[in-house]
Amino acid sequence: MNALPGVVSRYWWKGALARDEETLLLIKTEAARVPEVIAALKDLHPYEVPELLSLPVDAGAEPYLAWVRDETLPR
């Protein structure tokens, strides 16, 4: 996981323009585990509608991708 502090988000919320300083989290996992990760984050996140997205990885350095696969196995 990478935590990127200092992100400023602007968005419409319940009819008003909102502005929040947030920390963006990049969480790497296997595609099969995405539903589990999203469910856990929904329970933990303070927002009513948190931004939870899954983005596909089309390519990458194979040693790194292998490490992610190994480290995200259920324990």
C-alpha cells in the first residue's frame, strides 16, 4: 500500500461543492481479492460514499508482479 497525503478533492455532494484534503491510498492485490478489499474498506471508511476503484494492470515488471501475487495470497 502507498499513502499519498495532501490530495485536495473537489466534488459535488448533496447539491453543494465540497473540498476536502485527503490521503490517497494505492492498494495492490490480486483481482480475485478485490471484492474482499472493497468490503473491508467500506466498513472502515468514514465517508458515506468512499471512492473505491479497481484498476487493471496491463503490464509490469514480472519480478514485481510475482512479488505482489506472493504477498497477497490468503494467509
